[in-house]
Amino acid sequence: VFFNLNPILSALVFSIFSAFGIEWLTSRQNIREDSAIGSLWSFGMAIGIIFMYLKPGTTQGLESYLFGNILAITSTDILWLSLLAITLICIFALFKHQILYTAFDEDFAKTRNIPVTFIKYAMMLFIAITIVLSIRIVGIVMLMSILTIPQMTANLFTSNFSKMILLSILINFMSCILGLLASTFLNVPSGASIIFMQVIVFF
């Protein structure tokens, strides 16, 4: 916004560098992953707030990025999200075992000559892209919840990874529909409504 660039494109670049930074800090510098995420999250928010105050009067449209606004979604956003979903489904279908070995037992994955480092960076890349493309649906503030709460809920019912994936997708889908309905009737941000529904399902 400060440099009159596309906010989504800028966020994509920043998120990819942040994702790679988190991976580099945790694997090369022996910094805990939650500490690296917290540091980069704080750094990003600080930059955002500084530039908002350096260019006052142009931050009205930023509310949809912070808290989510389903009305801000365009057909182009839906197309990109669809392409991302298809890409991730294909990648996971082809490399499911390699991804699981890397996620849960790196040492074993290395003994099987699996490119662990490449897979970890690829996963961080796709997480970054997913986050950026989802910003306008739930907003930056709520994004971490939509990526964690459904999986936590699914894990209460099963420890089978494939079942957990399907169940978390179902929970996410139900929460989104209920959250959007609540958002329409109560006239509140869609992101907050969706996360609220996810937490209720969790409890």
C-alpha cells in the first residue's frame, strides 16, 4: 500500500521469504520453530503498523486483510485457490510417503535417500502461498487458527493421518459455511465468525 504495489503480490513475496527464514533459523541456527515464527510475526506486524502511520488516510481497505471480508473475494482469488488446491492434492497423492517421513521422522527419511531439505522448503513455500491466498477470506489475524484448529479437532477423533486430513477438511468446510451464515445475519467480519465456529466445534 505504501509503495502503491499489489498487496497480495507483496504479501506473497514477504511470506515466502519469511517461510524460508523460519526453516533456515530452525534447521541451521538451532532456534525453536515457535520462537522463529513469533519473531518474524512480530517483525512483520511492526513493519505493517509503521508504514500504516507513515502513509495515513490510505488504510481503509486494509481491514479486509486484517479481519477478512468475504465480499472482497474476487473470481480471480477463487481461481488461484482452486489451482492451489488441485496442485496440493496432486503433490500429496504422488509424494505422500516422502512428505510423511520428512514430517514425522527426518532421520528415517534420510536413510531412504529422501530429499528432506527440499521437501521441508517446498512445504513451507506452499504454506506461505496458502496463507496469502486465504488472507481476504479470514484475515491475517485469524489465519493461524484456520490452519490449526480443524486439525486439532480431528486429532481428538483419530490418529490415522489420512482420516485426520479428511476430517479436518470436513470440519473446516462446515465451519466456513456456518461462519459465513453467522457473518451475514450478525453483520460481523467473516474471519471472526469462521474461527468462532471452529472453536465451538473443537469444544
